Amino acid sequence: IWLILCGALVFFINAGLAMYEAGSIRVKNTENVMTLVALNICMGGLMWYIFGYAFAFGGPYEFDEHGQKTLKHGGFGGSEGFAGSGFLKEDADGNMVGYKPDADGNATQAKMLQWFYRWCVCSIVAAFVSGGVSGRITLYAYAIYSMLMSFFIWPLIAA
């Protein structure tokens, strides 16, 4: 429940940002900024689902001698979990296999919750640019920016 609530609060920053940006620009560009924010949510969600989350948090992981979680073979990006693979894994009892183990090593949190919260953060980070470029950029150019931000730039920063 906590991650869903936090993700929803972060997601609604998009609406607040859209209203702020609409109030800061000319009336003729208001529709443009609303379209850019909506495009960012949709395109960002799609790219984060297909590539971004896996690239940032996909693994494969191993633990070093200090107990720190690192990528195997010294890589800088994940190579597992693209397009949501592994989100719906279940153990022998039918329980969802999660992301974060407790003290006994049992999974406590579904990967989908982590994905949702981190997608909300990814969408708001990419949306900060929309007010500055409103009326100065084409929809196609912003779509390319949103795609790059969601599947390559932000995953490198978030990892």
C-alpha cells in the first residue's frame, strides 16, 4: 500500500507541473504543454516497461565480500527483465516472488510495485523539460526526447 500511495503522489506531480507550466506560458501554447505531459506519461511508461526498468534494475546480480549487490561480470546495465519478464513469477505455494528479501530470505515486495513507483519518478523527471520547450519543439522531437529519457538516460542515473 505504501509504494502505491507514494507512487500516486509522485504521479500527480505531473498534473501539478502541467498546470504550473500552462500558467507560465502563452494561452496559445497551453494545449501544447498538456499534450507534451500526456505524451511523456504514455511514451515514458511504454519505454520504461520495455527497456528502462530492466536496464536500470534488471540484473543479473551477485553479492560481493561486503554484502553489496553488484552486477555480474562488472556490467553497467541490466540484461534481464525486459518487457516485464519476471514480474509475475510465483513460488511453489503460489505466492508472488518479490524484489526485496526479508531477514529470512523470503520475498516481501512484488517487482510490479517497484516498477510502478520508479515509473512515476521517471515520468516526472522527463516532464520537467516540457514547460521550457513548449511552443518551441515539435511533438515528434519531444516524443524522441521522452523515449530516450525513459529507456536510456534515466535508467543510467537511477541505477
